[in-house]
Amino acid sequence: MNKADFFKIARILAIVFLHFLVFLIAFLLTMRLMINTGEFPTPDFVGKNIDDCYRLAAQNGIYLKKELATQSGNFTPYSVIAQQPPAGTPIKEGGTVYLTYVSSQRLVKIADYQGKLLKDAETELKKNKLRIGYVSYLSSYEPFNTILAQSIQAEEMVGEKTAIDFLLSNGQQSRSYLMPDFIGKKASQVLLFLEKFSIKVGALEEVPYYGLESGIIIKQFPYPGHELNSKSIVRFQVSK
């Protein structure tokens, strides 16, 4: 080896060493900064089982939020396929990492069932291998068993056998009114008034009342201010 070759090799080694030294200094400065700010590199969750990810997160004092991937592809069931922030990104204890994972089941897009009858929705759910979860009812003018709301919004992707909860209408809700004060009024006029609102009136009880002409209401039930609807029955005592 002549002198020219020797110096050429020495320059190359010096350049390599210099690059390594710069990288080492940058790495040490980054680690020192992270230590001073209470940060550490985000673990690598991609490719791991979702349960293992939670154990790893607990060991590092960070939180996870997961979402189901819209397409399962050829990934291992229940494995993480993406994370945010990426592995190696500085994160503080108590920070949150968002994971996207795949299911072992076929994914189904949820339809919009609002406004449909429960029996029709049930037929569609069975075709997609989904099922009805909890059902509750609410007073509404919609027909009985009409779906008013659903627990999983339309267009969302879920795995097979997922249960969807529904809020249903319990049928036509009758209008309600407050019972007026009819004491001292003529029964014939009151009966016509109540008939307009489909309020039923029981048999009138006639009782002697000195000083009043006949047909004047002297007692009523329900009392003034009570709620009335089409199923209510109003009773009166009238002067005889």
C-alpha cells in the first residue's frame, strides 16, 4: 500500500467516524432532553396482539385508544396494523396512543334503521349476521315499534354478531290538557267544550242545591290543574 492509498483510506475512516460521532451526540442530546422533560420513546405496537399492547402500555404508563380497521386484509386476527404517534416518537407518561387493529370476523357496514319498523330491521340484521341488543321505548307520534334511534351509527363498520340497541316508539301519544275550573258553569256548555277535545264524561250526578238553577256544576273530578288526555273520564255534580 502506497502513501496515497493510505491517506485515502484514512480520510474515509475519518468521515465515517465523524458521522458516527455526530449521530451519537444527537442521540445523547435527544435522550437527555427526553429525560429532562419526562418523555420517552413511544413503544412499537404494530404487529402485536391487541391484548399484549395493553400490557405494554401499562408497563410504560401510557393509555391506548383503539379502533377497528375498516378492512381486515391478510393481517393476523386482533393484531395492530397502525399507531399514532409512530414508534419512537417522544411521549410523556400518561400520554395516549391511538391504535388501529383488525378483527377475526368479517366486517359489516351498519345501515340506517331509523324510521323502519323493528321487524324489518331484524330481517336485515339477520342477513348481515348482526343481532338486536337492548330495546327501550319512548312516547312518540310514530307508529308502534318504529325505530327512533340506534346505538351504532349508519356507515360504521362492525364485526359479525355485533348487537345493536334500539330506541322504539310506543305508538301514538295522546295529547294532554290541564283540567279547567268548571265550577259554577252550565253543564250543557261544558259538555260541548269537552267533546271538542275528545274528553269522555261520566254520568252526571244531580244533587239538590238551594239557590242555584238546575244544570250548574257544583263539583268536578279531576280537580282543576290535573292532567287530562283522551283516556281520561271526567265526572261532575250538578245542581238539581
